Amino acid sequence: MLLMYRDSKLLHSVHLPGCEVGAAEGAAHKCRLTISRQRREVAVLQTESSEERDQWLRLLRAGCATETESTHLYEEAPLPSRPQNTLSNGIPVSDFLLKRVTTPNAYMDDPFGQGSNRRTTPEDGDHSSSQHLRDNLLNHQPGSREGAAFVESYHHSVNKNSAGRYNTLPSAIFLKSWSDFETKMPGDEKEARRNQSTQTEKKDFKEAMDSVPEKKTLPRLEEKIRQLEQAVYRAKERVKSGSELNLLSLSKTFKRTSCGQTLALFSSNSETAHSEGAIVNPMLRRAASAKSCLRRTPSVLGVEKGKVLQKTKEEEPVQLLESFIGHWKGITNYYIVTTDEDIPVKQTDIPWHLRQMVDILAYEEKQSDSGETGPCLEYFLQHKILETLCTLAKAGYPPGMKQQVLVIIIRLLGQIQQPLLPHVNVHRPVQKLICLCGVDPASKTKKEEVQFLTTVCMKLKQDPYLLNFFIEKNLPDSKRSLSCSSVKTEVEAQEGDSAEAAMPSLTSEAGPSYPDRSPVARKNPVLFNPDEKGAQLEKNLFHAVLTLTASQEGRFAFKACEGLLLLVTLPEEMAARYMVQNTALCRTLADRLSDLYKLIPEGIDPGQVESLGRVHWRSHGAASSGEDEESFPGKGAMVTFFSWLDYCNDLVGEAHTLTAAAAAREIRTRFFLNVLEPQLLQVSEIGILSATALLKGIVSHVTSSQLLDELVHFLLGDERQAEVPTESGCHPLRSHLIERCNHLSDEISLCSLRFFEQILQKSHEHIIYNLVLRNLSDRCYIAQNGGQEEGAADNEHLNETDFLCLVPDAVKTSHLVAGSSDDTYLLDAHRLFQECCSKVRAWNWPRSSNAAENCCSAATFYEGDFLKTLFDRMAQILHQPYELNLQMTSVISKLALFPHPHLHEYLLDPYVNLVTGCRSLFSVIVRVIGDLMQRIQRIPQFDAKLLLVRRQLMGLEPESMIDHATLLKGVIVLEEFCKELAAISFVKCSSELSGDRLGSQCL
């Protein structure tokens, strides 16, 4: 080793073995030496004369030929006790004029960690001198005079400097003796004398080395190196035994494993690790690096079904059980040997060992034809390995262990086909690990937590009986009671009474209801006694999944929602009871729905709500919030609300009957009554518009029967008896919604009519009965005159022509414009009538009207608030905006499509004999036509203007200002509405004339 110092500081070091030393070419560099390795220049040295260059050349070449790493051929180390360039005898020696290292290498310059900051000790000097003395004694002849002088000079130098640092800087006498010795001694004689003095040299070398302190160190170092080789060999054997299972993972971890185990092996010896650390550790790193570089790359023969096969030597196979135990011991030994608790688990071999263990279990199961439990799986269960891993995951040692354990359990449950969860040593640690999920909203293991919980839910879906292992049972009644400090509100008390009456089986064994710890927890949670065992039940599978459904990351929330759907669809009644009584499932659904609704900005445009359409919760997770915010303010909050509503609708529709009923009631209480109703009853026009528009969206998203039932009864009430006009509405919300259809604000009226059109499309019998049929069921609108009724029945097939004849030819313009034929109305009426018939098939409506003698003889008939409002709007068709007329006629058309005989008779039969003061749709239109014929007499050029307005509405003419535009547009709407009613009447009569009574095909 060539070491170069300046001011007692090590500047550079050059490892001479393997290097080539030569003189530089050219007259300008005749005194320059170059040191190169593999034809790459390492250092350049400059001497004062050619003689010194030759002497240094021979000396450095001799150093290049030695294989001892610790041999220092040259040290330019100034001694503090004398001038810098003198030896102990005072003879000056020339220094290099130029020392340059062309490519410095931090590792090769200081391989033993002995930088400039390291303190120089006498032991270091003795070590260098002993190594230098041993190398030179082996290469000289002590029998010759020159050799004697050479040895004598070195003994003199050693004896004189034994108390201080030994200086290996060669003196001028040594260089001269070396030169004379090689010049005078012939080659043959020199070789002969060397052979004769071999025994003598070895004896002298042994005596000289007895006094060297390194003698005690070298055997231990050699022993360590032998242990290193054995450890590397064992590592190779272990890798070969498991390479068939997972070669891809081994290829990246074997280098780290070999080097890490080797260093740990040497550092474990407390007696020698401290004293030899500076020497041993660099050599170990170099040896491990060399072995890794020299190791042959495994040849890949082929890839089939995801497995890479490695070509290995033919040797005795290693048993899977021994390999499995070896991997488990490799994990446990880490905790025995390692003292640094801050090392991340990814920087250790633990993940690799865990993957190998799972692969061995899967391989063992695949090789077993009988399906019996193999020895590795028995060892896994008997030694409670999963219990230990869950304990380590809870402790978080080493950092990141929880993530690795979650991944391993996911793979274990997914790859092993045998049922593992019934084993107590499996489901118990799985329960403990479930309690760790969803605790920290900012956890870095949220992805693995969601995957783990979803995997468990899938296992429970496949085998529902496994749920018994994940719920608490056999709790005493005293422990199941709650210590409630909050008082229920009046609405909650009423809802609790109704729930108790509806589900007596559930309330007979009243279970605890636990507070929700999700981000949308209720404001007044139920308080618990911490000493009670029941308070601990919330940290279970249901709580963890519910918490993760509120994750800010859509993909995690989506997977958690899917897992919750798997749980609520379990067919076991016991599971449904547990979810209703012992979890916060229903309350969480409702509270989160309320909180998301409150995030929607007030005064949102109804047109924007209308343009949003149907939002599906499965596709909402893929949409980014940035895209939602770009369209209009509040869209992101609105999409999130409707997405959660759609999820609640699917959950109620797919869940067990008990769970669905409880969730629907909770949503009605906590969202419909507490949040939505106050918004609908407000007096602010802007608030009414936004609340009604959102209500229409809510109605469009609700499709499950139980949730729709709760929504309909919330909006319309439970009344089914006939309405009385003198009595105030017993259901305030229904009355407000109907009255707003005839509001002073056309926008509010339009928005309210759109809501009723949407709710009439729902498949719920109570909607049409509560709004219309309950006032027509007794046929009190018919006067007691059987002859006229019989005549009307004989002319039912002429109803469609009567509606067409209502509009005078003087105000008809459809035949003057192409594309205004009646065929479109017939096709639409037939399609819509078929859909309506399929919707009401299960409602058991009568096929014909009641007999005349069964009709009500009451003096006064009231059509109801809803029909009254529609007839009032119909009477104002010539004075209302065009959009409002279109919406009003659309709602009436929806009513006329229902195949109920009383409704058909009252709305579409022009020959029905009505009681005095009673209105029908036909009579209202007749009055409108009479008013129209009087008003058109005062409008000049009425025919031309009416045709121009029709062409503008159809897009055939550009928009322009026309007098009486509202009236003219109303006339056009009236004509088209009569055509639509005629088409509906024709479709219904055609169905009757084809052989069945009215609606018999669907009833």
C-alpha cells in the first residue's frame, strides 16, 4: 500500500497489488513514474534524479508483486521529533517533487476507515513495521554481507523507534544496499543461496514475528474469513432450496442477505469486534462484494404460468418443512440479534422471509392431492405464527411491520384454498389486526388496510357462518345496557317507538348502539361507560369498514364501500340483527348523508342540478375533484352527495330485510326529517328553488322499495281517505309542495311541477293514490243518471276524436308545417302506456268502474288539492309562459296514462255526467277554447302570426318580437296537448277493443 501524507494528514492511498509501475516516456518526463491499473492511470510520481526514479521503480514493482494488503511500501509521514525529510540516523532523503492521483477512489484510498481524523497509535506503527520487515526478510539472503547489512539496518531502525511510530520511509542507505545487492549478486548464485537459506529464513521469520502484536490478531482474522465462507455457502444452499418457489424475489435480496448476515456474524463476537473493527469490516465488505460479483447469474430456462425456473446442480432436495422453519427462525433471529429499532422493515430480510413462507404453504397445498393439512401449515397453526406477527404489527417494530403483515395475510387468505378463518390461531389474530385498521385517517397503510378488510369480507360472503367468529356473543344483559347521558329528541323518540312496533323481534333483545367515530359522527353521540365490555364492541370489522368508507381518497373509499355491501348482503338473520343492534351502520349512513347535503352551497341553480343527471357511486370514484369544480361552483359537493345517496340506495336494496328496514328508517329520521324538511319549508325563493331541485334529484336516485317507501310517506303522508276542502292539510309538507305548483313565481311553479312529474314515474302505489285516486275511488263526480252513463259507455271509442275536435280549425296550424303529424304521439303513447302497465301490475287495481248504485251520493265532490292545482293551471294556459305550459301538460299526460278505470273516466271521458259544480279535464279545455275564440277576434293577422310563432318554436324561423306571443304560444301548446290526449285515449281504447277490458293486459 502506497500512502502519501501532508502535514500529518493522509491525502491519498494506492493499493499496489495488481498495479503496473513504469517510467514515463519522453525527455521532459524522464524522472516521472506512473502507476496504472488495467491500463488506467492511477497515480503519477516525480523524483529528483534518474537514479532515485530507478530505485523507486524497483521498490514499487516489488510492492505490486506482493499479495499482502497491509504492506506499506512508502509512507510520506513527517515525524514531529525531527525535520520532515530526515530519518532516525539523520540521513536526508529526497521527497517526490510531484504526487498526483488521477482518479481518487474514496473506498480504495482509505479502505480501513483510517482517515485523517483517526488518531495515530504506536500499535499502528508496529503493525506496519512488522509487515514490511516480514516481506523484506523473505526476499533477502541473510548469509551474504549485503543481506546482513540490510537486516542490521532494519533492526537498528526498529530498536531505535520502538517507542514511537515506525517510519517505513526507506533511507538512502537502504536504497543503496538494495541496489548494490541486486547488482553484485548473480542470478544463479542468488537463487541457490535463497534455496539453501529457506529453513533459516523461516526460523528467523518465526522468531521475528513472535514479538509482533499482530500474531494474535491474524489467526482470529483467518478464522473469521473461514466463517464468512461458510456463511456464504449456507446462504447459497438456502437460496437454492427456495429458488423454485420465488426466484424473482431472490435475485434482488440475496446480495443484501449474504452481506448483511456476514457483517452480523463478525459483529456478534464481542471480544474481537471492537479491537478489530477498523481492519475486519472493510475486508468483509470487500470479500462480500467480490463474492457477489463472481457469483454466476442464474440461467433462466423458461417462463410458464408466472414461475421462473432456475437451473441448479443436482443435489439432495431440502424438505419444505425445514425450509419453512428456517425462514421463520430467520425472522425471529432478527429480533434477537438486532438492537437498532429504527431500521425500516424494507431494509431487512423479514419481507422476503414472509413471502417465502406463504409461497411454501401455497406450494405445499398444491402438491397435496388429498386436501389434508400439510406439515408446514400444521407448524404454522400450532406455533401461533400469525399471532406473533400481529403482535409485531401492533408494536410497529421494525417500522413498517404492520404493512408487511397486512400484505402477507392478504396473500395467505387469497392463495390458500383451505378454510383458515375457522382456526382459532387465525381468526383471533385477524380480529386483533382488524382493530388496528381505520384508526388513523392519515395512515400510510390505508391501501393495505382496505385490501385486508375487503378480503375478509369476501371470505365471509363465501362462508357466512364465519361471521360467528367476528362478533361478540353471550354478553350478559348488564353489560349490554348503555349508560346514556343524552336525551332523545321528540322525533327520535317517536321514531324509536315506530321502529319498536315494526320490529318487536329486534327490540326484545335490545342491544347497544354505539357512537360513530367516522368523520361524519353525530353531534350528540351516545356516551358509554368505559368500564363496560360493551363499549369495546365498536372496534370490529363493521366499524373499520365504515370508517374507511369516509376516506378522502376515492379508490380506498370505493373498495371499503364494496366490502360493506358484502357484509350487509349476508343471508344470516343473526348477522342482520347484529348489524342493526350492535353497530353504527344505519346511523353512519344517515349522518354522512346529512353532512354531505349541508356542504352543497345554498342557492344553487336548478338548471345545474337538472343537467347533472343520475350519479352512480361506482363511477364517482374515478372522477377527480378538479374536474367537478371546473363546471360550476358546488358541483363537486353535489356529486359527492348524490353518489353517497346512490350507494345508500343500493345498500338498502341489496341488504337483508332487517338491515334494509332499519337503515331506511334511520335515513328518514336523521336526513329527511331533520335536514331536508326544514329546507323545503323555508320561505326564501332562492332556497325553495334549490331545495326543490335537489329534492327532484333525490327522488330520481331512490329506487329501492324500502327507501322509496320512507321517502314517499315523508313527502305525501300516510293519509288514504278522501280529502276535504275545508280542512287544512294534515301533512304540511305535501300541502306546500302542491301549492307551489301554482305559485306567484313561475320559476318555483315550474320547479315544483318537475318534481311531481318525477315522483309520478316512481313505482309506488301510494303516490298516485294519495294524490288522485283516493278522491275518485267512490265516483262521487258522477251524477245519478244511469241513461247518460250507459250512452257514454257506448261511445268510449269516439273519445280520441272528441279531443281532436275540441280545437277549432281556425286556430290549427300543425297541418301547415311539415313534421307535425299525429304518428309521433301515437308511438310515444303506446310505449309509455306499456311501461305504465308493467309498473302497476302488482297493485291489484279494479278492471272496471264500480256500478252506478255504488256511487257516492254526496252533494259535494272535491277532486283534491293536486288535481285542483292542475286544473287551475290548465285554465290559465293562454296567460302562462311557454315552458310552464309544457311542464303542466306533461304532468297531466302522466296521470292520464295510468290504467285505472276511475282515473280514465274522470280525465279522458268527455261524455261522463258530472255532478253540479264538478270540473273535469274535458270541461276545463272547453272553457279555455271558448275564451280563446273571443280573444282572437281582437288580434289582427292572427293566422299569420300564429303560423310564424309555430315555425319559430320548431326552429324554422329566427326569433323575433311578436305581439301577443304568450297567447300565441299557449294556443300552439293547447293544440298539441289535445293531440296527445287523443293519442292516449286511442291507445287505451284499442287495448279494450282488442278483447280485454281497460288495462286487463297489465292488471
